[in-house]
Amino acid sequence: MIIRGIPVLIFVCFLFVFPAYALEVENPVTAANHISVDSQPADSNVPVLSGLPEDKIKDGPQIVSDYSSNAVALRAVEKNVTLFSEKIREKFSVWLSRSGQYLELMKKILKERNVPEEIVFLPLIESGFNPYAYSPARASGYWQFIASTAKKYGLAITWWKDERRDPVKSTVAAANYLNDLYQMFGSWNLAMAAYNAGEGKILKALNRTKTDDYWSLLGTNQIKKETKDYVPKFIAASLIANSPETYGFDNVEYHAPLNYETVTLTSPVDLDVAAGCAETSVEVIKELNPELKRWCTPPDVREYLLRIPEGKKGIFRDNLSQIPEEKRFTVDVYTAKKGDTLKGISQRKGIPVQAILDLNDMEKIIPLKAGIKIYLPPREKFVLDREDRDIVKKVSLKQKRRSFEKNRRTAKKVSLRHKSKPAKARSGKT
């Protein structure tokens, strides 16, 4: 009975540890890999790639132009054109619409860093141009950086902000990373494959197969299916983005390009206060500043550049100057009790110790004593995000494991003591 229950227990634990996130915040590459292209009927209104004129087939990114004369490559690209234009047409249409906000901005950054502008379509398959896209592997943002690579390329990830979600900073980092990969491999095909799988895995695959060609890897077991699909997905997405009408996307409503200006803040400000000063909505402030994770601008920096709608800088400054400093930034006040520790408060409130330190003057709260006032995030404005909840679950699981191990050891000791006693003593006889 216990053995039969184990698979169910594992399944339940899997659900809690790896929740099934909605596609809108999931990495579209990962999500699309679960869709079978061959299992759905074809839409006769969408042209098959091999049936298009040669100039249309070559309308994809020139940095990977070798695909158009490679039968293996053409089949892989055609499969993904079918995926985007038929199976997930509505979702891909949303991604195309969203791209309108960022294409020109990102193209400019790529060009400044000597990366082909055609790479701008990579976020279509990485995130659908959604700054909040978050994969099961915990990659985040437009370019789906994992934390270690993001930090290596200068992106800050703190409790207050995640620069992977900033369209400018993340594109600079992606351009620098892709440039390094191109210098390493000498091929944009391989650079993009390495962007997906990691340079180590691609180097190992090339060494084992004795090839320097991405397409030659598709027939081997040296790279994962996701990486085999990655470059074909990029080409397919680029083909459609360059000529949406050809593939049945006739009425794409592109979002207007981002237009903004920045104001320098020397102290933290609530986002609703900032919105009021700019005479706009909180939603607009968040849209312009997607890196912000909390109710306010980061309190752990001396200056913060906040984006506001274009033409609002003057009125913002005037309105902000009319608000007293203590009304600009909201916190809750907690009075420390006897026995309190920062770690204990952190665990109870679901707030990292570092975030508590960011809100307070360390000299005033360390050492922590009963009666000391501590600033904490305001309950009415602070909500745990998904990453916070993941951390809380991890802590909870660790505590449960420790408790289980402690109880198991205690039970084992009791059992050993019981066994070590003579039989007569255990029965109570003399």
C-alpha cells in the first residue's frame, strides 16, 4: 500500500515545486515545444514554405542565409512556420503586436554594439516580447536570461528590481553576450544555439561530431530537441515578422513604440505617487519601468532613473516638490519584541533580511532589542511575487525536511534504547 502511494506523493510534490504557469508568463520556446505540428490539420490559406517563390524563402535573416539551400534546414524551418502560423496563430499574433513597442529601440542598441539588427526577432521566440516571461528554468525577461548569465553581463537582480525585465539594459546585455558567442564560434547559427543551450554544450557537441556546422548537429543526439528547434524557430519567426501578410497575419495591430523621458530620484518614491506626479496611471509607470518588482523605486540606491511619459518631466518635478518627503514613500512600522531576530522576522513576513536592512538604518536596528522600531514593506501595497513564493516554498520544504529528519533520528534513538533493554525489563518482570 505504501509503495503504491509513492508515485502519487511524488506527483503531488512535483505540482507544488514546479507549478504549471500560464503561457503568457512562460517561455514561448518551452511552451511551443510541447505542441505537435504534425498532429493538427493544415490550414490551406497559409502557404507551405517550400511552395513559396525563392525570394520569399530567402526573406528570412541573412545572418543564417545558408538555410535556404539546405534540405534539412528547410524542413525544420517549415515545421516551425506551420507552428506559428497555424497551431499557435493567436498567441504569435499577440507577440507580433507587442513587438511594435520594442523593435526600433532594440535594433538601435544591437546596431550600436555591432550585432546584426535581425537578431531583434529573437525575443519573439524567447519571451513573445513579454518582460514578465518567466521559464521553469527561472530565466526571465525579453531575452530570457538566467540569473548567473545576467549578473555576468551586468544586470542587477535584487529584491527591488530585476534588470532582465528592462528593455534597454537587457538588450545591451544580450548584445554583449551574443557578440561574445559569435567571436567564440564564428557563426550566428552556433552563437544562437549556444545562447539557448550554453556555450559548453555546443563546444562539446562540435568536438564529438567533428563538425563546425549547426545544421549537421540536427541529425545527432549531441544537442537537445529544444536547441535543434531553436534556430529554425528564429528563422520561422523572422520570416513571418518580415512579411506577416504572406503567412496569414493580415490585421496585426502593432503597439506604439515606447516614448518616454527620465527623471532622477534621490530617494525612494511609491509608484502611485510617481504616477500622480506624472499625471498618468500606475499601469503606465509599471509598463515603462518593468524592472521594478515592488510598490516603490529601490531604496537601496542613491539615485534612480525613473521613466515617465514623454513631455511630463516638468509637471512631474513641480508636483513632486509639493509632496512632503514623508508622504512620498510608504512603510509599515514594526516594534521588535523580546527574542525577535531579523532572521525570525524575515521568515515570518516572507521578506529577505537584506530587504529589511535596505529599509532601515543598520546602526539603529543592530543589535536588535525589544522596543526598536523597524521599517517593513506596507501590507496594503506589498504582495509576494512568484519568485518570493518560490523562496518561501523552498524555506518551508527545508524546514519540513529538517523536522522530518529530526523526528526520524529521535524515533531511531528511542527504538535502539528499547531494543538494548533486557526482555524482562521491557516487560516489567523481575
